[in-house]
Amino acid sequence: MIKKFLSMLLATVMLMSLVTIVTAEEALSGKLTIWAWGADAEAEQREAIIQAFIKAHPELEVEYSIIPTADSVWDQKATAALTSGSGPDLIQMSPDYFGMNTKYYLDLRPYVERDGIDLDAVLVPGMINGYYDTDGKLEGFPMHANIFMMAINKDMFDEAGVAYPEQGWTLDNMLDWGKAFVGGEGAGKTYAMAKHWVMNAAMPYAGGSAPYSDDLSECYMNTPEIEKSLELYQKLILEGYMPNDAESRTIPSAILFQSGLCAMYPLGGFEAAQFLADSKENGINVGLVPMPMGIGNDGKEINVIYATGWAITTTAKNPDAAWAFMKENAFANEEMGKATAIAGMPAGKDVAENYYAKIEYEGFGTTFNDYMVQHLDLSHINPWGGTLASTGDIWANMVEAVTMDGKSPAEAMATYSQQAMDEFASYGFSTAIKAN
Amino acid sequence: MKRLTGLKKRNTINFYAFIAPWLFGFLVLTVYPMLESFRLSLTNTGFAGDGDYIGFQNFIQAFTIETSVLIAFKNTFLYVLMFVPCSLVLSFFLGWLLSRQIRFLGFFRSVFYIPYLTAGVAVTIMWGWLFNGTFGLINYALSFFGLQGPNWLGDKSTALISIVIMNLWSIGNGVLIMLAGIQDIPRSYFESAEIDGASTWRQIISITIPLSTPTIYFNLVIGVIGAFQLFNQPYILTNGGPVDSTMTVSLFIFRNAFEYGKMGYASAVAWALFFAIMAVVLLLQASQRKWVFYGDS
């Protein structure tokens, strides 16, 4: 009798489990915990995204935290939680900041396959780049990305009689016409281009190559192209086209531009609204032009992607709800996509092209956001994010050696390139690739 | 076994009750993290917290393979050697001046102490502007004398010196401690010296300095420990550059732990810094018998 009862019970449980699996996509239930980072506009964006999801899924109990990144608060909390297995179901991550190459996230490929998603069809081209680990695992799913567009001071260009740069211009040919902006002394010193903090991440591409291969299997820090990048960077700074590192640390580059002291400023998607408003307030006649291309024209711009996405932790208690959130945020929930546009270009092709790209900035129409969407695929993921920061710091030393320490690019290469190669090798990416 | 009397028992209980909060904090927030960091230093723990035991490999790597650690230690020692003696001399001199009966004494005491109270980051940024090679006020002032100022923070030969100058501006606390020490010297010693015809300089050399040595020693030890931990200014103004010329050990530890995720390696370097500070302080402690004069000695 007991045996019969137990077998009935087991059969019922199995049947219920089956039903749960089959209906997982349609009917979510239970609790979903979410951790996001951010402050100001980013925090506002995360809040709006989560609220839109809650509205779409009243059946779910959603518990969330938005944690600041300042003073490494996020890094410490997230690291502690992931290590101890007490992390949330869904956690924010970034291929260029925090989280890649860890063992704490689920591989999302089975979810993509299960739902039959054609990523190329639903995501902005280039948006998923960087989310694949060296072993092929899809570690995260994109939320948004930002790249740069060059803001120019049209009055300075007009006064100097210099034509506005057009698609395909390079920093190499800027050495000719950019000279017109270099001059003055002391507080009146003028420059061709502001030394935005992104320049150290963007400049390795200036020589026409990359610091390492896309699949991270090879490091190119000892190539002639990198030396060419250094040579160019050195000229730009030593000949006064750009302020040097110490100068740019004391006078923020945006202020330099808004004071009418430099003709060009690489404008990030995350700062565009405020920057354009401040420039207008300061009477700067701003124009927007494409970012330069690498020498030799490898088809890519000297432009860097800062991307943010989500990952499901391996300890997630409700991975299906977490996946639903990621999927809807990326492309399947219009309201979540629109909320994402508060602080960046949404990952979904449809909302990016039909909503984000149509957002206008006063006096510029849709030029800026349209550029963000069209040029993402021509840009590079920030090369020195997360794990790769230590190689990035060696690159920064190479730059300082040629721009502040009187070394030639060849000497800097001799001193540092092997160090950079060794540091890159220490991450063990190529070993991981070979093992798979 | 001897039983405690009621009063003694109550005193004992009170003793432990009163020190318990501090003791708890000390054990949990100081001793435990130290032990944990020592454990980490023997592992290859990364950002994600997973790591294997590797013995003293981190220490070996730090001091035999990776040159940047040695550069960081060299810069830190250089900074200590430049900053600590200058701050001692300056704080003694200012403390002595402020101990004199001069007009607007209260005002001057406040003037020298206020920089110490000002938020460190704001002060650092302000000094960054002053030191700016192109439009900084310091080079502007030098230009009146026909001098071309250097690119203070952008030149590796002047960057660390700039940070020393910057930090000398906020030695108000040392000055105040020195002032208290000098004021503690009985007035009668100076009166006797004056009657004997001793000049002000002689009084400083023979009375003020010898009797201030306990205060100087205190400032020296505190100054050395603080200087070894230099972090804010290089982090904010130079990020260790140019070309690692302001890379200090604390900044190196921070970078490795929180930017590169090399928790184990950073812990090993942190322990090396701890031992370096301890060695210097022990040396100072051993030397004090020869030059510090306490009231009862």
C-alpha cells in the first residue's frame, strides 16, 4: 500500500516538474533578485528598467539593489557575494569593467538555443561582442553600449580656415591641419584635441592594428603598428596637439573644450546630453563629426565601446526569471528598451534604430544617437577593461615614456612591449582557448 | 584556587565589559583581516575569490621577478626620506614660532592648522591646479622672476618632489603637537638662560630641542608610518606616473587588489610593506635611547 502511494507521489512530482519546465517560459513565478551598479543617470536607468519589468511581470516578486561603483563598493560587494555563493539571481556585468572570465555565471548559450534567438537579427551589430569567454561560453547578455563621436568647435575651425573632418579622416592627417589650432601660452594655450580619458584606450588602434586578437589568443603589443601608435601619440602631445597627461588631469578635458581652448573633444554617449547643454551655455558652437580611422584604414574607427549587460549567477534560484529579464531588456520588451535609452544605446536593434536613434539633442537633431547605432560595429571594446587592466597600465607607461620621459617609441617598445606580452600571457587566455 | 572578593569580581567584570566593544572591534576588524590577508598572500586568489595555496610564490615574484614592486618601494622610501625630515624641521620651526608671544597668535595657529582639517581630495586637486605646468599659479609666479617653471607633475624628476611640497602644506597636526611639546618646557629654564646671557639660538639648541625630543620622536614615528602609506596624492594627481615615478607601495597594492584583481599578490606586498614599516620603527625605537631625553632621564 505504502509502496503504491509512494510511486503515485513520485509520478505526480515528476509530472509537475515536467509541467513546470514546459511552462517555464510562459509563466514565471517566485522571487527574482537583481543587483545592479550605478549612480545618477545610470541608477535612474536601472530603476526604470527594473520597474518596467515588474510592471510586465506582476506574478514575480522582484527584489533589487542598485549599488554605487565609487570607491570600489560594487567590486567588493559583488566579489564577496559571488565568492560566498550568496549573490543574486541576476547580476550586472560588463565585458570591459567587471565580471568577465569568472566561473560564477551560467553559460547563456543553452537559453539562446532553447528560445531559438537569432542574435544578429535582434541585437545591434557588435552589441554581443565581448560577452563570449575564451572558451566560447556566453557569459552575459547586453543591456546597452556607448561609443564616442567627435565634437568640434566650429568657430575655431572656421577662424582657422580648416574644413570639418569627414568620415575616414585619420590622426595622421590631423598632424597637417591640426597645427592651425596649436598656439598660445599659459592659460591661453590652445590645442587641436582634448585628451579625454578614453584616449589611452583608443590610441593602441591608431596605428592601424589592435593590441591583441579579438579572441584574446594573441597579443600584438610588440608589433610595428603599436610602435606607430606610440609615435603618433608622442607627436600629438609633444607638438602640442593635445595636453599632456599631467595637464589633462588638472583641467578636465570637457572644461578645456567648453572654454574654447581646444578644437575637438571625443564625446561619449554617456555624457552627451550634459556636455552639449554645457557647451551651449558657454557659447561654444558645437558640431559633430565622425571619429578618426586607424592609419592604414583597417575599416575600424579609433573608437571604444563601453558596454554593460547582465549575467545569471550559477547559484541563481530563479534562472528562468533572470533569463526572461535579460532577454526582455535586450530586445523583447519595448518599455525596458526605452528605459535603457536613458543612459546609453539599447542592445535591441529595433528599439535602438526606431527609438534611441530618433532621440534629438537641441540643435543637432538625431545626428548623435544615429551615429552611436550606425558606428558601434566599427568600434572596439575597451581593450583595457577588467582583467586586462594590468596590461593597459603597461601601455600607459609606454605612453608616458614617450610623451613625458623623452624616450623614443623604439626605446619604449624595447623596455615595455615584452613586459606587456608577458602580462597578457599570464591571463592564460590562449591556454583556455587551446583546451577548448 | 583563590576566590575573588565581591569588589574585585565586580571590577573584573566591569573591566571586561568596558573593553569588550573595543576588543571585539579589534579582533574582528583588525586581527582577523590581518590573518586573512596573510592567508591570501600565500594563495593566487583573484578577483573572483578562488585561489590555490602557492606558498611564498607571491613574495618571490614581488622581489625577484617583478621590477615594479621594487620601483614602488624605492619611490616610497624616497618620499619618506624627503618628507619626514622636512616635515619635522618645519613643524618644529613653526611650533617654536607659535610658542612665542607674538601678535595675532590665535590667527596664525588657526592658519597653520586649517590645511590639516581641509578635505584631502579637495586640497590635492587644488595643488594639482597650482602645479599645472602650463597655466599653474606656481609657474606663473616664477615667470615674474624670469624663471621657466618645470612641468611639476608631468616630469618624473619633479613629480615626487611636488607631492612632498603638497603634503608639507598640511603638517598642521605635527605643528600643533610640537607646539604642545614646546609649551610643556618649564619657562624657568629659558628665564635662567636669559639671565646667563644665552642668545635665542643658544636657547633653541640647548633647551628647546633637547627637551622637545620626546615630541620630535613621536612626530617622527607617526610621520614615518604615515609617509610609508602615501596613497591619495599619487592616486588622484598622477596615478603613479609619469613612468611610475610616483608609484608608491600603497598605490601598487590598491591597483593589484582592486584593479587587476590579484588579491593574493596584493596581500603579499601589503605584508612586505608592513614589515618594512615595522623594521624602520624598530630602528627608530632602538635609536631613541641615544637622542631622546625624557624628563626623568
